[in-house]
Amino acid sequence: MAYQVPRADVIDRVWLVAADGRWHTRRGLAQQTQLDGEEIMAALRFLLKYGFAESSTAVEGRFRTITDGPSPSETPNILQAVDEKADLAQIA
């Protein structure tokens, strides 16, 4: 059975390559991350669905990250901090 990269690692690898905010193609992301096309598409679907990236179909389907927001790996910590603050506000 072939080794598969865990999905969170795939998303992080694509995010790190694309974190410059410039437009990237799927092919370019695959070359830079050394991930296969299916892994790239899964990561891009996640990033697009949850607002971490945007796409343009003008030329070969380009993608770029939203640079003024948190990375996907930072998001759980942010949500946890917000939840903890909400809990403290209810106690007070």
C-alpha cells in the first residue's frame, strides 16, 4: 500500500507554497510541493471552501491565498481562544 500524506499536512504544504499571495497553477503547486494532482485538488477545495484562497479560471485555473487572514493551521487555536473568552464572559 502506498504511503499517503495526512490531509492536514497536504493542506499545510500547499498553503506554505502559496502563502505569498501570488497566483499559482495546480501544476506549479504540484511541482513545488511534490504532491500528486488529487492531493493538490483536495487541498485547494478545502482552502477555497473555507475562504483561505480564491481562484481565477482566466488562465489554466489559478489560485492564490488570502494573505490578510490566518493560515489553516492557526485557525483551530484562534477558535479555541474565542471559545474560551466566550466561556469566561458567561461566567462574569
